[in-house]
Amino acid sequence: MLTLTQIRALRRTVDDAWRSPVADDVAAAWGAPAGSALFWRSSASHVVVVPDGVRGVEKPVYLRFVPETADGARGFARGTLLHARLSADHADVAALVPSSSGRLLERVATPLGDVLAAAVRRVDGDETGVDDLTPDLAAAWGRGLARFHTAAARHADVVDTAPGPPLATLLDDPDEELATAAAALTRTLRDLPPGSLVVGHGDHELDNLRWRGWRPVCFDLDEAARRPAAADVASAVRDLLGPDPTAPAHPDLLDAFLDGFARTSGTVVTPHALLPHVAALAATHLVDVRRALDLPPGDLAEPADSPWLPDLADRLARHATTQRQIVLSATRAVA
């Protein structure tokens, strides 16, 4: 994810009408006039929306971009390339929009430095949250992830193998309970039976899907990489697991998802098999959040130009606390 410093730098350019000269520079690469791109959000990437579309595309277009020096820049570029190939294959992915130069990935000079940028059309489909899920819809979600793996298998050359969780950074953590869990998880992951890898989405959560009938259409492929199928399933179903993955918050929906995935992919993943991967993912998120919280406390004390900053920092800190608890509970269950 982007750091608070990177998020603040962009937000300081955003005016009261949600316009930004940085957004203008990015949108100009797609032929959109100045002032037409409006700030939407910043998380793993910055996102702005052009409500009236860009040249040749009338519906709203979302422009996503990251600083070229950001930790996630390589994943952004690789994910965009995979997205382009899947789109050309008519897979269930959102449609990318070429820039005025015909490129799907652009390097754009902005007042904040060079950024990598891509544009995606809004998906005409339903947004579904956990509270809207039924077992049948959860099974369709599992089938959708399995279809993604099948479609992406042809393009394994464009993505990296997912790095292991950054457990080494936690082994000497002053939080002794966390350090002990990191050591136990390191041994557990080392002893997992080797298996074949899939080209996984890495973030096939409901937030990154829109539904056309019973088929989920995905976007945001920044985390796409070669990884075990169970690891990719784990990254998808976090909302079904909740804060204690050893006692899933939505067991019926989880079972339906896993059944749909197994029937389509031929790969059986049990709730217990998810646990080491859930712990590894939570450890990664914990380290990422700590890295993102890169501003000193004095900068978070209700700054006049960034009144939203303390709340964002607080939400990230709470997220880190939740990820710590997931590491501990999931590791205890498998170590």
C-alpha cells in the first residue's frame, strides 16, 4: 500500500472540488481535459475518476496510478500487463482503456514525479457485500476465482512468483508474542508440502468484483502472482473468515465458496488448509501497514492542510492490531 507521506503529497494538491493538477496530468495522457478528473481515493494506488469518460469512452473511467518509486510499482505494472492479456482473451476482467498513444500502461510526468498509470472502464454490474451473499452466490464467487486461475495460467510469464511473507522482520520484534508466532509460522510454511502454483489474483475480494448475473468480473490485479491455490483462496475469503480465522465468521458461505472453487478447479481447499496462508497474509499486511505509517506523531496532530490524516492513521493502526491477532490465532492452530 502507499505510505501516508505519498498519500498526503497527493491530497495536498486536491482542491475543494476534488480536482488536482496531478490528476490533470494523468488524465491528459488519455485525452481528458483539465479539471475533468476528480480525486476518488488512495490506498494501494491513487484513483481518480473521469465521470464523463475519456476520448472514445463515454462511461466513467477510473485512472489508477502509483509513484514510479513506490514499493508496489512493479506489481502495478505486472498486474496491468496480465490484465491486458486477460482482457484480450475476453476473461471476466474489467475493460482497460488505451491512452491517447495506444498504451495500456503509461509513464506520466507530474508535479510529484513520474507515475505509472492505467485506466479501466466502470463495470456495469452489481456490487455485492458479505451481507448480500447467499450460499449460491458464494459458490459462484468460488467458481469465478477458479476460472480466473484457468484463464491466467496461459500468461504465467508476465507475473512474478509471490514473495514469502516478511517474517524475518518480525523475528526480533519487541512484541515477544508476535516474534514467537513469526518463528513458528516460518517453520510451518517451510514444512508445507510443495505443490503446483497458480497465477493468482491476490485480492479477489468482494470489493474488487462486480457481478454480471452469476459471474464476478474483477479488477485491481496489482497483487497478481504465482502462488499456491490455497494462498490465493485465503486472500479472497478474508471477509468470510473475520478476525479469528479459526472460527470463521461466515462458515456456511465459506463452505459454499470452497465447494464452488473445488468443483470448477478440481482442487480441494479445506478451511484448515487456509490457516497458514491466512497467517502469512496477515503478517504481510502488518508489516506493510507499519511501513505505511511513516509520519512522526507530530505530523498527525490535526494538521490544518490534512484534517483527514489522523483518522486514516488511526484506521491503519487498528487494522494492524487486527492483523496481529490473525497472525497469532491462525499460527497457534497450525504450528
